[in-house]
Amino acid sequence: MEKAGRQMMSLLWIILPYSAFLSFIVGHLWRYRHDRFGWYSTGADTDRAQRIGATAFRIGMSGVVAARITDLIASGPHSRPDGSIYLTLTIVEIGALATATIGAVLLFVPDMIGTPARPAVSPLDRITFPMLVAGLLTWVAIKFDPNSTDTGYRTAETLFAWFRSLFTLHPDPGAMEHAPFIYQARGLVLMLFIAIWPYTRLASIIAEPAYRVARRLRSATPAVPGRELSAPHRM
């Protein structure tokens, strides 16, 4: 019975991430076809606080992702960045998390406590805000874990080892199966967040500027002479 439970736990850390990645990819394709990421727009009719929140969230999330990727690349199996690199990453990450959190509050709270003219808050949006809080709390817990040292970086031994292995032909669920609870909770929050991301307003906020730039570039591209003439006639 105990062996079966361990096997199920190992299977969880393989099925869960790949399902989340699949949802992330399929969800973005669906959103593009469904509304071109325009379900939640920060246009001229949007509240000024929410426009500021959208900008703050974009900046904050970019900083968080950049810091985590740098930490992932620079960390070894049993070591982490030290000295000025570690200090810089910590400062950037704390500032980025604070900025993203403020942006999320400005984005979500007005529509949750008010009565917007359009149904801007979906059920997944209501789940997303608590998940952001959970992500922040788990980050604090693992960032300042007293059991992590320069020669025993638990994040690298658990989350990073597991995440790297997902992109190989040999995923390593054991890195999370035997990890402390807070690291498992962090992994679960991140995977659920990745899975629902395309279906929330946050996907629109991040993707909308890129889509607008691509649309402008496309409209600014001169038409190829004779393309209309050579196109097949449609009935």
C-alpha cells in the first residue's frame, strides 16, 4: 500500500507539469482564435488605476521571471549564486514581486468590490488573486528557509532539479516526492498557475501589447503587388 502511494506521488509530479504545459499552449492558441487576447483591454475606457496596475504587473512579472531564470541557470546541484549576484537577484526579485503585487491589487480589487459595466471578472480571475498571494507566501518561505545554505541549496535540489528534468526524456519526480512540504506546495501553486494562466485576464494584460505591436507591423507592411490578382477567387 505504501509502495503504491509512492508510485502515485511520483506519477503526480510527471502528469501534473506536462498537463499544465499542455493547458498553457492550447489555452494561448484558443485565446488567440477566440478574442485575440482582447477579452480584458486596458484601453481609454479603462479605469486609470487599472491602467497603472496593468503596467506595474507587466514590469513586476518581467522582473520576477528574469530573476528566477537567472537563479535557475546560475545554481548548481548543491550551490546557489553568492556575493553580489545573490544580493542583486534578491533585490530585483523583492522589488519585482512588490510591483507585481501592487499591480494585481489595482487590477482585481476594483472589479471585485464594484459593479463593472461589463463582466470583467471571471471565476478563474477570482481564483487567480488568492493564488498570487499563495505564490508570494511560498516564495518567502523557501527564499528564507534556514535549512538552505551555500552548499545545500534546497531550491536547486528540489524545484530546479525537477523542473530541469521535465525538458529531458528522464523526468525526476523523486526530487519533489522527497522535498519538504513547502517546496511541494510551491510546485503545485506554480503548475496550477501555469495551467490557468491563458484563461485569465493576466494573459490579456501580458500578451495585449505584443499583439498590438505585431498588428501594427503587419498593417505597416506594404502589400505585395499582384497578390490580390493571384489570389484564388472565393465563391
